Amino acid sequence: MSTLAARHRASAAQTFELGDRRPVSAVANVVGFALVFTAVGLAVCAAVELVTDDDAVVALAVPALLSAVVGVGLWKGTRSPDRVSAASAFAAVGWTWIAISAVGALPFWWSGMLPAFDDALFESVSGFTGTGATVLTPIEGNGAGLLLWRQATQWYGGMGVIVLAVAVLPLLGVGGFELLRAESPGPTSDRLAPRVRDTARRLWLVYLGLTVLIVVALLLSGLSPYDAVAHAMTTVSTGGFSNYDASIAAFDSVVVEGVLIVSMFAGAVSFALWWQVLRGMGPRALAQSSELRTFVTVIAVAIAFVTVVLALDQTTGLGVVSALRGAAFTVVATMSTTGYATVDFALWPAAGQLVVLGLMVSGGMAGSTSGAMKLFRVQVMVAHARREMRHLLHPSAVLPVKLSGQVVADPIVSRIVGFSVLYVVLAVVGTVLLAALGADLVTGASAITSAIGAYGPALGDVGPTTTYLNVDRASRGVLVFYMLLGRLELFTLLLMFVAPVDSLRYHVHVRRRRLSR
């Protein structure tokens, strides 16, 4: 308890230093900034709704005002400590995502687009986590501003508002790396500069740059400015929301699909790697990446396999060209965890569906906006298994885990093994929960895999052409938790209660000591 008491006293000692009497709270400070940032997006979407003469302006404007007022109060009414502890970082990240998801649900609810708040919250969490699962039907016919906000939630969640907070808030410079590590989607957080604040800025610059490039490419492919912006936001974030019921199939354009394949691939590549390309290393940085080579190889093999399966299957009636077109788009959309659809892969032969399910688990590169386990973790797990088999033959040998000739430190290997085991256990527990709530095994297993992997469409009753209204309310509540769990890399959401629990334990300890005197 002495460590707990020292931690609490250190935090309390910072409250009134330098004459600043604002309470110290990393959680409130970061949540406040995130709400202000969210308010800006809501205000822009309210303006779009106003210009397009739709009737949901108030449903967007009021949450924007509410988010701004509460956000400014928390942000300016508190200040961050000099150093952000790991426990505080987990709490700040976790509560930030809960806060923006709740605010993001209000326009869907107040506009009547999704009359039940739990459904509006499901859509909002699915958006911010980049999952792409939806309960909205029909999509078309809703206000342009409302649908743009739905798309914007995925853009907000892609790089993460915490990364932006670290880039903008000067007081987070010292302990900001803990925040960055708690939110960054991957087993490690690469420093692109000596200062973590500069690292966060560079990540956001790459993210913004890719967004602009995708907008331009989609405009050149024939999309309207509105559709280009809307789909660029959900492509760079590998989220997968579309403002059309048929998703990307609504365009029926090989050119659009080709642009999106390249764009989804770009979003699933490490943003640190893109920065190295921009910094002057050029294509050499891409060629030196073992993870990227594996990523490309897996995609190529999966496309070839699925194309053969579809072309040979008599029930699909597809020629080689049509099979290749559907396979290429679906494989890239799945492995990047974007979740766009041009075909209903739930109708594919079982071999094709198994490939889709496997790619859902793998995901893209570490440090990208894609979800799931990340390819780097899969590579390390395979290398670790190979090492253990060699240890059986050579018990005394020192056999480090290596990728591309570089040693992966044992603490990272241990963390990845622990993460992978927890990932599988939680997926099994989630499947059992959905089955207990009435879902069949295919629907339950694929829905949980999709939710924790931030993919969106699944198999069974929640395929690419259906919505998650096909599972009951309680099951959707479980999936909301799993979507947050997957986006925050498991540990953040599970450990976000450490700081408040520590504080509660400290106060209980103090009270007991006083009573015992």
C-alpha cells in the first residue's frame, strides 16, 4: 500500500504548483479536448445539413454545442500532470472513447434516424472504432449532413483523437508517449522523432495527406465531391461505412474499385513506414520491410486462391474475370479490415468464406489504421512457435526470435504472446455469450471475430447484405463492448479502471487506518 500512497501523494502534490489552482486530471483534460474536436466535426456536418435543406440541422447543432461547452469546461478547467502514468493513460484513452461515442450517438438518436438510443450508440461505436457494422436501414434517404457525420466518425477514430491531443496539447509532451502507446493500434509505438509530440504530428500529417490523395483519386474516378469526401474518410481509416445501401457495389465501376483497393491497401500499411518513404528513403523503405512483403504475399495468395475457388464453383456462375474482380476487392477489404462490399461473400463456397474469416483475424500492418491482431503479431507468433520447436531439439541453445534478420526483444515477444492468448480467449467467451443469447454458431463466431477485429460484415445472419438488427439487443450490447475492446487493443479498455480503483483503494486504506486509531 506504500506504493499506492506515494502515487496518490505525488498526484495530489501537483495540483497547486506554480500558482495554478486548476485541478490536475489527465483524464478530464484529454476528454475535454476530444469533445471540442468532436464538436468541430458535428458543426461542419450541421452546416452541410443546412446547405442541403435537410431537416436534421438541430439534431447535429445541439450535440455540437453541448460537446463544445462540456469539452471546453473540462479542457480549460483542468490541467494535465507533468507526467502521465500508465494507469492515467489507460483511463484517459478509455473514457475519451466512451465520451465521444456517446456524443456521436446523439445526432442519430435525436434526428429519429435510429429512434432507440442503444442502436444509435451501436452505430456511433461502430463508426469511431472503424468497425463498419451497422444497424441503419435504409441508409439512403437520410440527410446528407447526418450521413456525412456517420462517415466522419470513422475518420475521427482512424488515427485517433488521442494522437491528435498529444500533437496539440503542450502539457502532454512529457507523458504523452503513455497516451500514444495506449491508443496506437499495434504491438509497438514507433517514435518518428525524439519528441513524442512531433511523432504524433507526423502521424496526423501522413493521415491528412492520404485523405486528400484519396479524395482527389475518387474525384478523378467519377465520384461526386460529396461521395469522394465521404468515402475517402472511411477508406483511409479502413472503416468501411458507405452512404449507399449497396456499399461500393452501388457505383458498379471497375475504376472506383481499383482506386479503393489501392487506398485500402495504403491505409493498412504502417504510417511510420509511409513517413520513412516521405522522409527521403523512398521505395527502399518499402522494400526493406519484412512485414510489408508478407502483407503483399498473403494478399496475392488469397486473391489467387479465392479466384480459383469462385471460378471453379458451378453455383456462382462467375467467369475468371468476374471472380478475380470480386476476389481482389473482398480480400483487400477484409485484410485491411475496411469492410466495404461489392459482392455477398456469405454466398461463396465454404473455402472462400474460411479465407475471409482468416483474414479478419490477421488484419493489416502494425501502426496502420486496420484492426484485428495485426500481421506483425502473427509473424512473431509463428517465429516464436518455430523457436520452441527448435528448443526441443537443442534445449541449451540461445535462439532469439528474428524477423528480417533483426532480433525481436523477449519482452515484446512475451507481450505479443499474452495479447494473442487473451485475444483468442475473449473471442471464445464472446462467441459463447452470443450463442447463449440465441445466435447460431456461424453468426456468433463470425460476429465476434468481426467486432473485435474492427471489420464489420460477418457471416450467417450478419452478412454483407444484412444488418446487425438480425441479432437481438443484448447481443448488440456485447458487440459494442467488443468493438471498443478491439479498437483499444484489449489492454486499454480492461485497464482503464486501474487509476480510479487505485484511488478508491487508497481512500479506503486511509479511512481504515483512521478508524483503527
